Amino acid sequence: MLSGKIALVTGGARGIGKAIAKKLAEQGAFVIVNYAGSVDRANQTVEEIKSAGGDGVAIQCDVSDFAACGELAAKVLADYGRLDILVNNAGITKDNLIMKMSEQDYDAVLNTNLKGSFNLIHHFSRSFLKQRSGKIINISSVSGVMGNAGQANYSASKAGLIGLTKSVARELAIRVICVNSLAPVFIETDMTEKMPDSAKQAALGMIPLGKMGKPEDIAQVVAFLADESGDYITGQVICVDGGMAI
């Protein structure tokens, strides 16, 4: 259980992030739901957490902004005294073939998905080291493990996140801070709902279990890593993908 723990979930207003935020709150953590622009959805997530008996707050921050992440970290530490669990979930897609992909679309995806995680890890790392405890869980993707046509920017960002996870895990292990990454496959969210049926069927054909995952499938694993059950696991990439990356 996570009673008394303070957790921050980026991109926590919807989809996978929302499921993670609600699961951590269910386990007893006070959850900070980060959002970039979806204030109504973030507040709704917090209301659902409170209605279920948990507690949390919504805080706006564009994770791609280094200075803004510094301000967020300072506010969290000032208001709550510590951070125990950091879940870097915020992510965007701007898919296209490499020959048609603009520099702006490439940079935007890398800045949010990869640099955003660096920004928050950087700003919270001193606090984690000082308290000699903490869990950092980065939400990567099976696209970062296998690559995916039409997603050079997304795949690069998620593969980079895996490298970041492994490097930071080595750096912070000296203070017993665990850093891990999850690599989901196609999960039933707003993002995948917009996929054409033909693309969905093609994706399902690559998954041995023959079905898409649910946000709760990811949240369960995050909760496992966040509590004491995950105290001896670090630097790992856990594929929650129905067997796609076998």
C-alpha cells in the first residue's frame, strides 16, 4: 500500500495517466495530477479520486518547458515536503512518414515525450537523493522497443526514454531509488479510438493475445512498481503488450 506517499503523474488527466492516478490514489497515495491544457479533465480526475475515498490535486505544467518543470518541482516540495513517486506518462504523437515529417513535428514529440521526462527527473533528483528513497516510472512504448513505420519521432522518443531509464537507474541506485520503464502496446484510449478500423485490425494481428490492452493494465503494473513489491526492481523495461514484443 502507498499510504502517506506523494505521487506525481504527468499527463494524468485522461487515458493511461488517469488510470494510473486513480490506481495510486486507491492504494493510498496523495496524487498530483499534472496536465498541460486539459484543466476540466484533470479536475474531473481529481473529483473521481476524491469520490472513491482518495485525495489529490490538479496542477498545470507543460513538461516540455524546463523552467516550468523547475517551478512545479519547487511547488510540490514546498507544499508537500517530498515526492515519493514520479510517473512520467505525458506524451503526444504527430505521426507521418519520415520523408514527410516536419522538423517541428519531430521536435514537438521529442520535447514532450523524452525531454519532458528528463526535465522532471532532473528537478526532483536532488530531493530523491536527499531522502534516500523514491520511485521513478517512465511510460515508454513497444514502439520504442521494436520501432513502428510512420512513427520515427514517437519511436525515437520512447526508445530514448528507455535509455534514460537505464542510465538514471544506475545513477540513483546508490540511494536505493528505483527507476523503471513500462512499454505498453496499443491501449484503449482516446488516441487509439481515432485510429482507422483497418489500422486497428492490423495492430491486433501483431498481438499474440489478440486484443488491445486497457489503461488499467498499465496502472496495475505501475502500482506494483511504486510500492514495496518493486523495491528490488530497477533499470528494467517491462513490456505490457499482449506478447507483441516476444
